Amino acid sequence: MKTVSDFFGSMVFDDRIMKATLSAKVYGSLKHTIDEGAPLDPSVADAVASAMKDWAVSKGATHFTHWFQPLTGITAEKHDGFISPSPDGGVIMEFSGKELIKGEPDASSFPSGGLRATFEARGYTAWDPTSYAFIKGKTLCIPTAFCSYGGHALDKKTPLLRSMEALNRQALRVLRLFGNDSVKRVVSSVGPEQEYFLITKEMYDARPDLRYCGRTLFGSRPPKGQEMDDHYFGAIKPRVAGFMEELNEELWKLGIMAKTEHNEVAPAQHELAPIYTTTNVATDHNQLTMEMMQKVASRHGLVCLLHEKPFDGVNGSGKHNNWSISTNEGQNLLSPGDTPYENAQFLLFLCAVIKAVDDYQDLLRISVATAGNDHRLGANEAPPAVISMFLGDELNAVLEAIETDTPYQGAEKTQMKLGVDVLPKFNRDTTDRNRTSPFAFTGNKFEFRMLGSSNSIACANIMLNAAVAESLKVYADRLEGAEDFETALHEMIKKTIKDHRRIIFNGNGYDDAWIKEATEVRGLLNYRTTADCMPHLLDQKNVDMLTSHQVFTLEELQSRCEIMLENYCKTVTIEANTMISMAGTQIAPAVEKFTADLAGNASAKKALVPSITCAYEMGVVRKLSGLTDQIIEKTADLQQAEASLTGAKDIIEESCMIRDTVIPRMQALRAVCDEAETLTAKSYWPFPTYADILFSVR
């Protein structure tokens, strides 16, 4: 019987395969690039391509593709066969270094935000040797960057790699100040926890809103939702367990270290969490994980919903981005050690993160902004749209002692006493977790909890890496010229704590009083929607920081602002049109038919027994008749609002019109339709209800 270790990474051209198939010289050169960020030696490409092709063909692959991440938020691929004609009329299997290094997909239909005209179709993909190639089906997938003919980044990978390099440069400067000359590279690492819903395909196919939008646009609350908290960490149903088992196997073959799986809070909601890996690789792996979730679900007669809020009234799905930074020697720079008060290096890196989060709250909010995530942020399962940081009691006490120049007493280890002798004794952590905080310290990493479940994690980590790099640059610039390093270091840590204490909040982020304090007293930002925050991407301070670290060019930032607002507008417009169609062609006719049948039944009864009042029938008829009129009226209102968007002078104005006019009218239409659902006989309702969908997987 095969064990996981026998097939883990079997579909990945990883270090084990490279070491076995490449010459020592080629392998050494490639490892130098991967591990230390050295420039790629073009001379190794042919040897790597040949070995990669032979390995892939031995695994049954017939094609290769440059696998990239355009600004659609999903992955893209164009498959080419390994075959080339031979003189005798047959074929040979070929794959050159040139084909490995560069591809040329048609870029004309990918979002560019004005970086190129539609007729300028040429785009290039470039091999990313830091992320291993893998086999999917019968295709060798080569992770690549994607750029325009003019050299502008048209993807999420390129800016992510740039941000990682920026963080590396500035972190090395700081480490050298502490006398650490042996470290060659500093990298950020991520472990993204992925939440999702599973429903039956029959239910999915019967709901136009799920098929077109990935979420339900109508639906009254079921008699039972998540009130009993009985689904959270509950026993996994056999059908779901079968899905999870196959998903794990597929991910493990691809070298993705899926480790933790469990039921989440809402009915039909679940979570998968991987082990940490380098941010670039983690981003690739998360894109693959989402794709594989949907493929495996289909094999089990299920549909995996990755939308942030597929059902109103129950928890939505997020993606908790656990972020840390470490050296190539294995030292976690955010690990406090046993005595954090005495660990000056840790405190400086901690302060760099605090400063980054406060200075660039807007960029972090922008990095998670989508139409779907707007429904989730601020609800009971997600942090508020206001950015704050949770550090816990011990670190908070350490920072207070430094700020006030008072002795730090230290946190005592408390042994947990459970009152049962046979249970093991263990020490309590020095701080609790805070699930309501957008950005929480959890021991040796920060958990950024604001990402939506369908988001690429690249965007959040680009901004986080770049903002921390900026903080470290400020510190290095000051400390490198200091006459007394120790004094300057102490004063700088102290100043950071004083200047940025407003971002630290260890309380309940769901409390309305906190939002008032955060915005009115502390002056923190509260961008509730994508339309509110996205234009601030082009604020001068943000442009200056991101361009100075060469993470983006000005043109690339302008394009991304345009694309993200376009995506927001298109998403909501599709939802509005779907609502108009469903309300007009399904809901209103169904309610009208039930109303007419009920009225007919009442008339028939009165004809037989004139003294009968038919109070039930006539009461429902009157109410549903009024609701039908409202459905038609509010559908027309939504149509009018949607039509008015053509008058917007630019994408910013259009996004504001959608926020202020279209979405409120969508909510008004939903309210009357959902009320009508509660009064209409189930046999008349045109599609499955929440009760049907959420409890369909048995």
C-alpha cells in the first residue's frame, strides 16, 4: 500500500528530480538562482528543458504550457505539443531552452487597464525558476510571469516577485547593522487558510444566480442556519470526507502541503489549510488549490463555491493570510524568543510591521477589495473594514515599557489546571487569539484575516511586502548613519511605538464603539466598499512608495486601479441583470400563479359554502398581490439604475453610481422577493431554497 510519502510531489519537477537529472554544474547554477535570487544563466536553459521534457513525457505528458496569472484573478494557459515532425514522416518529442524561457500568448483579450490597445496583441511569458514546474493532466505546466510587448507587468506574479526582492534588499541592510553578515537572503512566507462551501450540483444547476454570479441573489433564511454552532469542527459527512480525501491526494501529488481540514461555522462550509512556504510558491499553490477544489468537487457530484458571501445570513468565506519573514538560514525574524524585551532585532522588525500597517492601511484595504468581499467585511465572521493590529498582552506590555522607559516585569507562565488528574498539564500561551482583528500577531507570524476566499493572495502580499520594505528602508537609512547605534536603535523603536500606537487594538473589533473610536478618535481609515478605497491606490504617497521600490510603475498602478474598478462594476452589473431576469421571468410569475390559484380556491369554496370567509386565502392573496406589484416596481427601479450607468463620465463615477444607486435597489428588490418566498407554497417557488441548498449534502 502506497503512503503519502511515496507519491507526494510525484507530479512536480522539484529539487529531487533536478538533482537526479541535471549535471552538477547546471544544477548548481539553477539552485543559485532559486535560493539566492541570482540572475538566471541562459546557458542552463537547454539542459533544464531537456530534462524537464524527458521527465514529463515519462509521466504521460504530451503538451507543455506557460502557466501564468493574468489580472483576471485566475490562471491562464495555452497548450503546445512536444511533437515536432521528423524527416521520415513521423514525429519526435522536442522542448528547447528557448521554449522554456519565453512564450508568446495572445495578450489582446486579457485586462490591461489601458497599458496597450486591443490591436496590440503581442504579450510574453517568462519562466519563473523559483516555482517548480508541475504536471496537470497530460500537460507540463511551467509557472511564468506575463508582460506586455512594452514590458509592463500584466500579471500578479511579476509585482509579487518585485515586492519580495524589495523586502529582501531592505531586510539585509538591517541585518547587517546587527552584525549578521552570513545571511544571503530574506524571504516572506505565507500559509493561506482557504474557506469554501460545498453544495450538490443539482441545487447549483437550478439557481441562475449561482451559475452566473457564484452567489445567491435571493433567498430567505432557513429555519435552521448556524445558530447552534453544531457544524463547526463537527463530524465530517461521508460525501464531504470522500471529496477531502481525493482533494488531498491531488494536492499532495502537486507538492502542495495541505495539512488541516475541518467543517467551518456555516452549514456546508469547510476549510483547508496548508503548511507555510515561500510567498511566491504559496501564491501559485493557492491558485492550484482553488482550481483543484472545483475539479474534484465535480467528480463527486458537488460544486465548490469560492465566493465570499454565497448565502445571506450565514457566515461568508475568507482566506486568512498567515505571513512571516525569515532568512535563508532558517531564522524567523518575527519570532520573539524567550525574552522579547531583550531581543532588539525582533523588536525592530516588529516595529517595521507596525509602522507599515499604520502608514499603508489604505493599501492593505485596497489589496482585498472586491465586490464579493464588500459583502463580508464587517460582518460577524470577518474583521471590520477598519485596519488595526492585535499584538496580545505580552507584546503590548513590552512596547509600553519601551515607550515609557520603565522596567518590563515579564509575563509569567501559567499552567492550565483542568481539574482532571489524567489530563496532561501544559502552559497557557502568553496571549489569546483575536478572531475579530484584521491583522493579528499569532506567535511568530501575522494573520491578515481580511482576504476574501476567491482572492489571489498575491495582491495582499505585494502590498504587505512593499510596505514593510519601506519601513525597513527608513530604519536602515537612519541607523547606517548613526554615531551610536544602540542609542539610535532604542530611540527609533520608542518613536515608532509612540507614533503608531493608534493602529494597535487588542479588543473586540466587532464592537460598534470600536469603529467609532477608530475613526473619530484615532483617525483610522474606514473604506467600506471597493468604490471607496480603490481610487486611493493612486494617492501620491502610495505611488511614491511602490514606484521607489520598483514594485510597480506609475502606468501599472493606473492600469490596476482601472481594472479593479472595472471588475467591481462588471460584477455588480452582472448581478443586477441576473436579478432583473430572475425576478421578472421566474419569481413574479411564480408568485402571481400561486396568488391566482389561491384566489381561485377561495372563490370555489365560497361558491360551495357562501358563509365561509376564506380569511387565510384572502389575507395571503392581498399580501402577495401587493408584493407582486412591489417586485415589478422595484425590478423597474433596478433596470432604470442599471441603464443610467451609461451616463458615467469615467470608471470612478460609474463605481460610485453602482455603490450609491444600483446596490441599494438590488437590496430593495431582494427584500420584497424574499418576503414573497416566505408566503408562497414551496411547490410554486421556482428554485431551491436556502434550506434545500445548505443541507443538501448528506
